[in-house]
Amino acid sequence: MASDQLSATFAALADPTRRAILARLAQGEASVTELAKPFDLSLPAISKHLKVLQRAGLITQSRNAQWRPCRLEGGRLREASDWVGEYRRFWDESFQRLDHVLQDLIEKEKDQSDTGRKDDAQD
């Protein structure tokens, strides 16, 4: 995926109103009026949010007579998820290594503690 497309996707996802619109569209297509209902925004303001989502490739809007339904396009979300997934693997592996180090430290501390008790018992 081109870097500029990834930037457009994340920029579109950065706004909570646009994320809420995507969540609504995940349930099925909807008109601009339906998408505007839960928000205290004008239709032109909602239309601006929809244009950002369209430019990012996250939604499409078709024309069916007077009705212009919006539809979620999952491809860009999948690409963004894949990109984030690469870093998720990095962090998972880092946390696993840290877990091993901590387990080793716990075992060493336990061994030292056990050795200290044996020395006290012999005195």
C-alpha cells in the first residue's frame, strides 16, 4: 500500500465522528440523513466527513434514484490492520522476551532465597 494512502486512511480514522460513521456502516449501507441522525452536526458537516472517508477509500457512495447510500469498503481497513499487525508482532515478541527475562530473575531470586534459608538452618 502506498504510504500516502496509508496516511489518508489513518487521518480519516483519527476523527471520532468518522469512526462512528464507519461503525454504523459496518451494520449495512445507510443514507447521509441516516448517518447524520446520531450527531449534532449539519448535513453539510456530515458530507465533509463522508468526503474524507471516500478519499481514503473507506466508503463508497452510489446513486439509486434519489437515494445515495453509503457503503463500507473493508479493503483499506484491512491494509491498515495488516500494517499495524507487523508492529503487533514486534511488541508480542518483545513482551515474550521480557517475560522470559523476568521468569529467569524470579527463579534466581528463589534459588538465592532457598540458599539463604539453608545457611540459616545450619547456623
